[in-house]
Amino acid sequence: MTLTNVNYDKQRHIETLAKCAALRDKYKALYESKTSKKDSNLTSPTSIASYVFKNDAEYLVNQGIVVGIESRKKGFDPDLFALLEMSCYGMKGLCAYFYHAE
């Protein structure tokens, strides 16, 4: 989810993040029940699968700093990072158009 100056509603975003965390937990448990292989991507502290959701705005802001653009670009070639970000924002834009077209 991307916050913009046209849809910022703190409580709405907290509720959406709670729903996303619940769905993630549901499908993580389903995946784990269907496979016997231990997936290190699910237990890595930097994995989205191990992200801990708390219904606390200050905590969520701090989490945003941890996973924000400045922390993501560390260790990347600047051109590769720009390509990754452009692709991500392009997909977000495409999804937004699709959502609003329904």
C-alpha cells in the first residue's frame, strides 16, 4: 500500500495493515501445513513473513523507517535499484488504475 496526499487516513491504514497481516498469517500457516520443507525465507528477521504487526501508529511509523526506501537501497547498484523502484511504482500505479476502474 502506498500512502498519498489524497488518501491519508491513519486509522484506515492501520485497519488495512491488520487485514494484510491476518491474511499473510493465514496463508503462511496454509503453506507450512502443505510442505515439510523448512523455508528460511519465512523465518528470516528481514522477511515480510516474519513482520510483527502491532496496532500502534508510532510502532508502524518506525517499521516504515526500517523498510523504507533509504534502508532498501543499501547494497544495491544505483541503476539496478532505480529499475526495481520504477518497476514497483509502475505496478502500484497499474493496480490503482485497475482498482478505480472497477
